[in-house]
Amino acid sequence: LPERFPGFPNRKRVNSVPRAEVSAASEKSNRVLRGIAERTGATLIDPLNSFCDQSSCGTVDADGNPRYRDAGHIRASYVRDHATFLDETGTR
């Protein structure tokens, strides 16, 4: 993109990020959600096990397509094809 859009920042492509960083970035909101789930009996869904391995979280799929729409939102097409944990939760 930088070559097509002169004002666009020239950023290095990142294919994965450390899982520890992803966990740390979402810890505050996850703590709040855990509290709500405990009080209401809701099932808390943690997608990290579906989208990450033990050490990293990929940002692109096996074909090189982006998993994320932006810094915090997974693309609908990726969720539809890979978030099978939602299927299991919906049948409980």
C-alpha cells in the first residue's frame, strides 16, 4: 500500500504476534467479562486457543490472507471459516 498511497505509513508486515502480548492487551477487559460471566452464569468464550498456538497468534492465514480487519477485530470471513468454538457454544 505505501507505494500506491504516498501518505500511508510504511509499516513492516507482521505475520504473528507473541501470545503473551495479546493476552496482556486484553487482560483488563477479560477480567471484567469473567466477573460478569460468574455473576450471570454465562459462558465466557476465549478465542485465543482457536487463533493462537502456545507462543504466538498469527495475523494471516495459511494462504497469506489477513485474519484481522483492524488491530482489534477479526475479519468476518475468517471467523466464519475458523471459529468453530462458536458452533460448540451455540449448541449448549
